[in-house]
Amino acid sequence: MKSDAADEFDAVAKNLGVAAADIHRGEDAGETTLKRTPLAECGIVYFATHGLVAGDAGAEHSEAACSPRATLCN
């Protein structure tokens, strides 16, 4: 079963007409892929993230936590 975040991500990708080759999920959505992607050529870079407030889920500071689910470049 997909999460609400994954459904939202898929809807954004569909609405933007993002090619499947430009969608990165799971292990392929990590730092290495981000560093090798020519971001200057991307009109939009979308990260699936979660907001954490200090004290929530053990977070020491408020922060954005990247989801392991997906990123896209369009």
C-alpha cells in the first residue's frame, strides 16, 4: 500500500508531465543521484519531505527530513 505522501508525489509528477527517467525513488533518490543530476537544467526539483518540530520523533531541532520515497527533476 502506498502512503499519502507517495500518492501526492505521483500526482505532482503526473501534473507536471515528468518523464519516468526523471523520477528517482528509494535508494536511487539519494545523495549520489542528486549530485550527478544537472540541477541547472531542471525547472523544478521536488523533494518528498516531512517537517519535524523539536521534540517530535526524537528531533532535537525543528527540521525538514527527506523521505526515502522520491525526488524528481523536471
